[in-house]
Amino acid sequence: MYHFGKRVFDVLVAGALLALLTPVLLAIALIIRVSSLGPAIFKQQRAGRDGKPFMCYKFRTMRLEVDPFGPSPKSGQDKRLTRIGRFLREYSLDELLQLFNIVLGDMSFVGPRPLYVSQIPEWSQRQKKRLLVKPGLTGLAQVYGRGGLTREEKLELDVRYVETANVWLDGKIILMTAFQVFGRKGVKSETPIFRNRVTHSEEDTDWWIVWLGRHPLEKVSRGPNGQLIPVGNRKLRVKLKAGLNGF
């Protein structure tokens, strides 16, 4: 029922937004075309559900001469970005064309962001669980850290979403995404997901708390290869002392 309802929501809302935003999409495409050399639309093959490739659409934000498979810009000051590209990324307007991907069924509003097909062999078996759902326009890694997270941390949050997905979590992620976009968090979001690094006195191991808003979502530690490993599966309870931020 959850997956059926999610698909209905995706089609209805994405279709309505496309109808409403058509003048905006056309205006953005025109501005890109007249302000820099190259096409207005950037398309690239990405990994969808079960690793199936699909064509992902975005407004072009970078100059033509840059490597299209290079790392994503971490700052609005990245020299690879065009002038209009900086603005589009700051408000995530470059992602609006992925509403077409949602209507076509390649993506959903909420889920792990679509990554390159060539990256799949680099992931562990646990990390490949992110392929069990459709990629999304936004997800846990986007509202909790985004550019401030390492690749391993982003992949772990993607897996955590797959393991805990429900309608309430989806709604919360959508609302937090809207707050971040209008709050101009942009490509350099500073929202902390892995808060203060502490030492567990009983086990003498470093561990972190993954927070979902003000609620602890998971307790994790680093494995020998730097991967994040959940510590236990019981519900974590954290008691915060007055005057302390986190711990």
C-alpha cells in the first residue's frame, strides 16, 4: 500500500507541478541558452532501481569544457559553474527537470539520489541496498549534511532510508527540503547529521549518533575500511544534559 500510494502521489504532484511551472522551465532554458555556450538541458545516464540505467535530466549549470563525470560542485564559488548555474544550484532549480523522470517512473520525490552506473561495483553489499528503491529528487543525505558528508556517510544514509522508509519519513524529508531550499542552504548545506564525535567509555570505541531532526536515528561506528557500521539494533535512547548542544 505504501509503494502504491507513493507512486500515485509522485504522478499527481509531479504532473501538477510541471503544468504549473512550464513558464518557469521555459524561462530558465532560455536564460541558459543566451547566457552561455551549449544546450540548456544536461542529460546523463544514471543507475535506477535494481541498477537499471535511465536517462536523468537537469538544467545545465556547468561550462561545456568541464568533465561531466567529475565530482559535484561543493560551493557556489566553484569555477566550473556558469553564472546562472550558481543561482540554479543555490535554489536547486537545476533539478526541476527531474519532475519528468518522476512522471516517467524512473524516479520518485524521495529516495537516494541517482548515481553513476559505473560506481555500483565500488559499493559494498550493504551499500547496494540503496538500489532496492527508486532514486529520488531528495533524500536523507540531502537534508542532513549534503555537501558536508563523505561518500560513505551519504551511502549509509541512503541505506538507512531504504530500511526505514514510510509515509511519515517521506513527508518530513520533503518539508525539510523545502525549508533548506528557501533557507538558501544550497550546495553547501551545513546541517549536521553526524554530530559531536565522542568516545564510549565502556567499549573504548569511537561512535556517532545519526540524527533525524531532534531524534536519534542510529548509532554507528567506523569499520576497518572507513565504512559506517550500525552498533546494535536496539532503540537508542540519548539523554541530553542542560546547556549542552548534542553531548
